[in-house]
Amino acid sequence: MPLVRIDLLEGKTPEYHAQIGQVVYRAMIETLNVPKDDCFQIIAEHSTTNLIFDRDYLGIHRSDDCVFLQITLNSGRTVEMKQRFYKAVADGLHEALKLRKEDVFIGLVEVQKENWSFGNGEAQYADAAKTPAPPVPPR
């Protein structure tokens, strides 16, 4: 159950937003083993005063087209899976929108399964996250 937040500077079309969302969703399915139909995204535009970022951190030049992705997901993916995901998103956005790969900023936030409620005030994944209790020693 990834929750994807996509933040960018104001001025892009609804079609641009949709294309970003589709690229990210497809990359999650193909590289992170996210189930089909598990798509929850928040796409928000910000003024230049409300989206502040270093233009050259780590020697990577970022333009006004920089897109910030923050994805909260269950823990457990390997470093290799994450690396494939980062590349798939950057390549996909470059191909679909001509977005510079330098302008794709991704942060993953990993949580335990019991930290989700999909509605009804319930923790639907809590049972799956439980570990068996240790055996009681004999007396």
C-alpha cells in the first residue's frame, strides 16, 4: 500500500499530473511488487515561495521543473529493487514528459504493515504483521 505524494511548482496541466502519476504507478508495479489497483496518490502544486529546494545539492542541478516524490510503503524491499525503481521513474518521466532526470527527486518512507488503516478505523494489515508469541517455557 504505497501512498505517493507528488509535489511540483504550479503551472502544469492536469494531463501532466496524470502522466507523472501513471509513470510512478507503473514503476511501482514493475519494480517494487506493488499489486495492481493499489494506487493512492496526492498530487499538489506549490508557488515558488512554498516549494523550496537546493538547486545544486550533491552536484545535481535542479530546475523549476523539479518533481518531488515521497512514497510511504511497507518495509522490506531490497536496495536493488529500490535502485531499479528510482531508475524506472526517472527514465519513464524523461521518456513521457521530457523531464530531465536531474529533476526527479524521490524519497521512500518505509513503515511496518500495522501502520496502515484503509478505512473503517481498522488496521487491515495488522494481523499479517503479527509475529507468533514465543513458546511458554515448561514449569
